[in-house]
Amino acid sequence: MTRTLTDPVRAARRWGGDPLAPFLLLTVGALAVAAYGHVLTWALVGGLAGYTLSGSV
């Protein structure tokens, strides 16, 4: 008994196997980081400062 794939599943597999898919995902991620870079920077600095001030170091 063979299982036939529906059209959305077939389209998702075709898109996931496309060589440009990782490039597009990395591009979107880079744009998101560029847009929210200042927030991420302050979150990282705040986390490190809190870790240092708590006596964990």
C-alpha cells in the first residue's frame, strides 16, 4: 500500500529541498538581527552584568 502525498506536502518538500532555502532563511535572520541588534546587545550586556554582579564569577 503506497501513500500518496497531497499537494501542500509535496510543495513543502520541494521548497525545503531547494538550494536557496537556507540562504533565504539566513537572510531573513540577518535582517531581523539588524533590525533588533540594539535590543539584543543590551540584553546580552545586561545578562552578563547580572551574572557578574551576582557573584557567580
